[in-house]
Amino acid sequence: MIDPTSSLSCDAFTHKVMCRIYTVYFLRRLGKPAVIESALLVICAVIFSTMVSMSHVIANADRVPNNSSMMPLLRFFWAAFLNTDNIVKILCVAMALTGMLFCYSVIFPASKRVAHYSGHRLGQIFYFFKGSQARTIA
């Protein structure tokens, strides 16, 4: 016969252990590079949006003369970048680097997985043709 007090302590122990397991799982998921980089990108974008009025930048960009090349627009954005505060420059560079790292950490594993599976499929196809040639020769 099971003692009811021991059953309660087992449930409490199980609950305590499962809470720790879920906490470790959650922290490991948060520690992934894509999660950290996306959080950093969002933080930089929020700070950037409080410091820069994008509506004014776009309104000023409309004054750039229309040209078939993108050079006047690129010159405008380069001049706007150079004439801003240092904190905005640092945020722009941080957002660009974090965005590139985020893309790398998301795209590289996916492309690696696709290359692995496509290589496996190509190997199967070549093996099939090699085997069919061997059968026709013999």
C-alpha cells in the first residue's frame, strides 16, 4: 500500500525536476546564435527608430533628382550617414553586421542540409545508372 504523504512528495519532486528540465531546455534554445542575433537586431532597430525619423529621411530622399542610375540616391544616403551622430553610425554598423550574421547563421545550415540531401540523391542516381550499365554490359 502506498502512503499518501509519500505520493505527494513524489509529485512535488517530479514537478521540481520537470521545472528544472524545462528551464534548461528553454535556456539552451535561447542560447542559439540565431535567437541571440535576432534579439540584438530587434533591440538595435528599436533604438534606431527612436533616434532617427525615417519619415523625414524618406521625405528628403524624394528631393534627390531622378536619374537612371542609383548614384544620386546612394550619395544622398551616404551623406546622410556621414552627417548623423556617432551613436546612429554605430547602430547602423551594428545592425548591418548583426543582419549579416543572422543571415549567415540561418542560411548556411539550411544550404548545408540541402547540399547533403541533394548529394545523397545524386549519389543514388549515379549508382542506379552505374548499376544499369553494368547489367547491360554483362
